Amino acid sequence: MSTSAPTGSSGGPAHEPARPAHSASPTPPTPDGAQTPPSSASAQAVRRGLRTLHAALSPSASPVPGPGGRGRRVAYVLAFALVTVLIPVTCVQLSAEYGLPDAIAVSLGFAQAGPLVLAVTRPLRAWWIVIVADTVCALLLLLTPPGELAWPWPPAAIVGYLALCVALGLRERRSTLVAVWSVTLVLSLTLGFVVQHRGDGTNVLLSVLSGLVLLICGAVRERGDAQRRLAEQETISEAERARRTLLEERARIARELHDVVAHHMSVITVQADSAPYRLDGLPDAAREEFGSIAETARESLSEMRRLLGVLRSEENGGERAPQPGLERLGQLVEATVRAGVPTELAVADGLSVPAGPRLPQAVQVSVYRIVQEALANVVRHAPGASARVSVTESGDRGVHGGDGDGDRADEAAGDGGGVETSAALTVLVVNGPAPGPAGPPLETTGTGHGLVGMRERVRLIGGTLDTGPLPDGGFRVAARIPLPPPAPSASSNSPASSTPAASSTPSAPPVTGKDPEPS
């Protein structure tokens, strides 16, 4: 048996009912794929807001660090004074004017004003106590006969609450201040709206005044925090600047030491290369040994040139002049005199003559730089003041201190054990006070490496540095540099080395790291 499809009124096949032209917009899916109704999304937003409010009003988070020492003592004194005034005023006001029982008035007085002492260290905990006490007080005042008295906040409660807002603004974070004011606003407006016939506008007054106090005190606290962070950053920057200055000065000293070592290596190379031609009758083994020494010295020079390339900065990439020594102290003093500083120079006999430089080159460079930095400080900080420079040698470089055991003294000095020889070089730079009132220095620019560079140079060669002001207003720089014992003469060990040919050995020009200084 066959069935026929249903037909419409016109005989055609029946059609399904038409879908609506528009439908509701789909709700956002939940994590499990189901659609979330709009009411549930609103509930989630409310729950998030309540969680944020609870986190902001949670007293578990420690407040911003407050003043310590004298500032905290002053805060406690002010809090105790305010509490001493507010508690009796609140008790009398609630019992005599509003008609509350004495026990309830005293309890509310202590609950509303007492936490102000706690607000010095824990303002948010004190706020929780005060806001609950104020709300309970407002509700209890509804049981009293209506009159011309303020409601919901009595005058004493307003004063105590504003003092508490000061503590909150100075100690709590911005989110907490916003949450506190929001609760104050909602609670005040709610009480005024529910019991309109008792309200007299103190709810609006407290909302406005508390907001202003929180805003002003919070701005003061944030400004103090910003200044404190800026001071910390300046301290860190100053430490980094001092560290960079120290590294720059050490790099400069290393470049100058490279010049000294490179000069000695050049002399070794020239002597080793020329030995087979200057000395007759050398065996083949000795010639090979001299050749090996010359080759090693050349490799060392190449390595030192690469090291100098690492240490050299962009500003001093073309330095070529030899490093200065004691013989150039006179030129340095003349330049200082031309800068307006009368300067006297006294150098011990035999120390500054170019012929026979019996002091190590590293010592001469260090002495020159110490005097240079000291005189530059005089020109910079005491323009016009007189200065005196003296370089003297004390003791005998051939006699060691202690028990007279030269070998042990040499070993200790080589190991850095602190046993000094009796010979030392003393560098003294003393300047008097600047004539006339203190004014701006002649030089306002510079590397600022003066004392740092002096200390580093003296430490490098095992000396001591003493700097400090003088009673008359001048300044003193004194450096004591121990001198090593003189090397044993070549004539006592190798007669061949003292031949005229050996004495006429040419010296190679040094590979230096300084630009020519203006004469």
C-alpha cells in the first residue's frame, strides 16, 4: 500500500514553517563549549570586581614603608594627642546630645577613635575597625529621637575618619585608596537614601572631604616615592660612574705600561739579532739560541700590539709619542705657571737627567702622572693658589731593610710579600688656599680621574698615597714609591758584555700609546 505526501491547499506539497528573519545574537561560549547566558557574564564581572575590591582592602599586604626614627615618634605623639581629645568628646556627644546609654557611648568612642594609634603602622587594619564602628553608630542613632543633630556621621566621627584618611593616603597604595573611598561613598549614599528624613548632608560632606584628603595625601606619598627611587637611581649611577672611571684609568695605565714593556722587548730583539755580528767566535748553538730569543721577542711584541689594539679607545687611536718621565716635569710645571698657578719644582740631583735613567720607566711614568693630576686639580679647584712640587729619593737602593738578608728580601719583594727595601721615592705636591673668595673653577670639564688615577698608579707599583686638606685651606698629595734594588752590573758577571760593541747597541724605537703633547 502506498502513501501519498501531504498537499497544501493548492494541491502542491506542504512546506515547513518559515524561520524568523532575525535571531538573538549568540552568547559567548564557555570553556566546555556551552553558551553562557548574559546574566551569567554579568555575575562573573561582579565577582571579578568583588575579588579586586577584596584584594585592595585586604590587610595582609604590607603597607608602603613609613617614616622611621624621629618621624615615627612624631606620628605616634600626634596620634595619641588626637585620640586623647576624640575619645572623651565622642563619649560626651553620643551620651549627652544623642541620648545613647553611657556604656554604648564609651564603647563606640573607643572603637571610633582608639584605632588611630594603630593607623601609624597599620592604617588599613585601623580603617576596618573604624568603618564598622561608624556604621554601627549610625544604625544605633536611628533608635534615638530625631532632632537637629547630624546624621549619619557625627562631627567627632568625621574628624577621626579624616585623620585616618591622612594615614591611609601616606601609607597605602593607589588601588587601596580607591577602594576605601568607593566603600565610603557607597555606604554614605546608601544610608542617606534609605533614611532620607534623618539625613542632613553629612554623608555627602564625608564623601567629598575623604576623597580630597586621600587624593592629596596619596599624591604626596607618590611624589616622595618617586624622589626616593630617583635618589636610588642616582646612587646606582654614581657607583657605575665610579666603576667606569676606575676601568678607564686602569686601561690607560695598561696602555702606558705596554709602552714600557714594548721598549724593553724591542731592545731584547735588537740585541739578540745583532749579537752574532757584534760578538766574534760564537758557536753555532749560541747563534741558534740568540735567533730563538729574537724570534720569541718579536712574537711577544706582536701579541702586545694586539693587546694595545684592544685597550685603545677611539679617541686615542693615533697615539705615538713616547711616555713622559721625570725629565719632563719642568715642562709640566711651566705649563701650570702659564695657567695662573705659581709653582715651584724641586727634584733631587740625578733623578731628572736624561743621561742615565736609573729609575724604572714604570716608576717615572707613574711619578709624572701623579704630579700631572695633582697640578690639574690645583688649577681646577684652587685657581691662583701657589703650589710646590718635590721629588726626592731616600735610603740606599743597594741595602735592604730588615735583617740585612738580601736574598730573602728579593724573594719576598718578588712574591709581593710586603718586605720593602729601604730605598723609596717620595713625591709631594702641596698647594695653598685659593686667593680671595671661592669662585667657579677655571676648568669645569675633565675626566675626573685625578685621585682615582693616583691611587691606581701607586697601587700598581706597590707604594702608598696620602691625600687630604691642610689646616690653612690648602691640599696635600704625598706618594711614597718603593724602589727595587739596582740590577747587578754586567761587568761583574760577563766581561764580554761590557765591550765597546755591546755598549753601542742601538735601541729600537718604542711602540707607544700616547699622542704628542703640546710643548
